[in-house]
Amino acid sequence: MKSVPLAIIIAIALFVGVWNPLGMNLNQNIVFASLIITVATWATQAVNKTYACLFLLAVFMIFGSTKPYDVLSFVWSDTILLIATTTLLSVGIMKTGIIHQYVEKLFRKSADSKLKLLLLPYLFGLLLVFLIPQAFARVIIIGAIFSQILEAKDENQSQAKSFLIFNGFLAVTMTYMFLSSGDIVLNQAALKFAGPEVQTVMTFNRWFSLMAVPSLIACVVMLAVTYFLFKKELNHFTPEMLQTSQQENKKATTADKVAMATMGLIILFWMTESIHHIRPWIPALFGVIVMFAGKILDKADLKSVNPHFIVFLITVFSIGKGLGQAGVTEIIFNHLKQWIPDAKSAMYLLVIAAIVMVLHICIGSSVATMSVVLPILIPLTASAGYNAQIITLMTYIIVNIHFLLPFHHATMMIGTAKQYYPDRYMLRLGTVMTILTFVLLAGVYFQWWKLMGLL
């Protein structure tokens, strides 16, 4: 516990509660103040995140209008089953080492060109989407591989190594925007928070048609930006930094081949869900059983399903419902309308985007930001005539490509936690992306959505 930050957070929440600028009743005031306390402690890490989550869940049950059963409904949802099963699948794929082998071979073949080195992780990011559903697992694999085969003998080479790993992590975060299944946590959370209306129409094909082309352009822009921002670090790379790893000449065992064949079958089921209507977690569970039977996975791997992360997801998935049924969302909605320009203004969506960006910087977590923002913004913008799909995807893009510090992006934070690259790399890129995010939205995504008849 960090006593000083926690005391400041509670003092601010009490001040807002006593002042009551939005004119809420007692229960609504308690719910709103509790949300401020919880989100602020997440951002500052003033207390353990799990304790903060349990506190907010308790407040929703006691002072909100949502039944306890509904507050905890995420516990028995298809989403949590899919997250748990795909986490274990990802662990199984990592343990086979097959992915490592192919990545290393391609990396060595690309070592003669700096452009190829920068492009290669983007290719991996796209290909691994189909084999490893969780972005966390993909960056862990890429980080581990790059760390193993790149040897830094001095400070300059160390900078080159750090940047190449940073580029690998960044490539994963950019490429999973192409597909709704690109990241089983962030992408699915965006659809879940958007509500049934968006979930129903945003099929695999629909997401791809709206996101693939503009995201490809965004990848090119990001590649160019990182090249110029980190040109000094990249120039320190030399092919002599490559070393042989234990995985490079590893031969696939029967169990490895079975695991890959199983993943191919699972992917086929996921891609044809609209035909057979089998819930995605069911073939994923089948794959987990096969990997346990083949002794690729063992009892110890069950620990990879992090209970603290599950509690966090339960909490963020309850925020929209808790605020909405308590009437807090409607009150915020009515006050927010006063600060946003007329819907006919060319700046309308960009002002909305700026609000999302500021809230993301304050809240920190991408998932938590969407859980707070989407239930409020979707009805607000719908009254102005904007399609909920636009607001959902715009919010998702912002929380994914704009970050300043590690806690703003959980996937990128893994790299700093493992000390693959320093925090300042994120800040350096994020400062530029503060402007470029608006450019990409207005000049690329919005234009493409106009062509698609959505805007």
C-alpha cells in the first residue's frame, strides 16, 4: 500500500462526493466516488489491484441497482472460458518450441537488411494471430526469441537489441487490429463493452472489412515513425550480434506435430463459426485436453490462468452495467453533451477522440478505459446520429496505439517488466503518436469508413 497516494485519492473522491457537481443522489454519489477511487488506485498502484477490484464490486452490489448475480455474470460467460482455454493453448504452443524455430530462421535470413528486420515482426504478428490467440503470449515468444539470438557486446549493441525487441512488441500490437480474433482480451473486450448491437453485426468478416486496410496503412506509418525516431539505435545493429540458440535445429516430435494439427483444427472451427455455431471456447477446450493428453501441458501450467487478472476482468466488465443501472451513465451523458461541439461539426469525432485519449492517460488500463468510456459515449453519439461501430472501433484504436507509460498498455508493459527495453522508448514514441493518432483517425480510418458507408 502507498499511503500518500491513497490518502490523496480518497480525499479527492470525498471532495467530489460532498461537492456533488453532477447532482447525483446518495447511492449514485457513492458509486461514482468509488469508481474514482478504484480507477485512480489502478493508475497509481496505490493498493493491490485485486483489492481495488473487490472494493468496487462490493459497492456495485450494495449501493448500485445491479443484482449481485449480474455484477458477477462475467464469471460464467463464454469470454472468460475462451480466455482461460486460449491461455493454456498459448502455453502449450510455446512449450513445443516450433514457433521459435521458424522465427529464428527467418530472422537470420533478414539480418542483411534493416528494413527486413523491422518488417519481419509485423509478418510474425499476423501469422501468429492464427496460432496464438493471446497477444500477451505472442510478445512473450517474440521477446524471448529476440533476446536469445541477439547478443550485445557493448552499450551501442545493447541499444540496438532493445530497439529491435521494442519493435517486435509494437508490431504485435499493430497487427492484431486487423482481425476481431487478433487479441482475445482487448478486441473481444471492445465488442463486449459496446453492447449486443455491435456484437451482433461485428462479425469476423465485418471487423476485417472495416479495419484491415486502414490498419495496414497505420502499420506503414508506425514503421516509418519508429525508423526515424530510433534510427540511431538501429544503426548500431550488426549481423555479428546473432548467436545460435538451442531451438534453431530442434526437430518436431510427434507431440509437437499433434499440437500444431490441433491448433489448425481449432482455427478452422473459429473461422467457420457462422456455419456451425459452436462457441469458440469449446474447440479451444478440446485443444487443451489434447495437449494435456499428449503431456505437452501439465498440472503446473494451470497457474498461467492468473486469478488476479480474472478478478480484474470481472470488475471492468461490470463497470458499464453497474454505472448504467445505477443511473450514473445517464447523468454523465447529460452533462457531457454540454461540452461537445455540434454533431455536424467537422471536429465532433476528433473532440470525442481527445476525450477518450485523456481518459486513457488518466485511467491507464486500455480495457478499463473502454469499460468506462464506451457505455457513455455510444448512447451520446448515437443521439447525434453516429453508428456505434465507429465509436467502438475509434475508442479501441486510441487505447491501443496511443500510450506514454507502461501502465497505459499491458502488452507493451510486459517488455519493460522483463527489461527488454526502457520506459523512455514508450514515452518517445507516445509523444509523437499523440498527434499522429488524430492524423490516422481523420486521414485514414474515417476516410475508409466513409468509403464503406459507415460514416
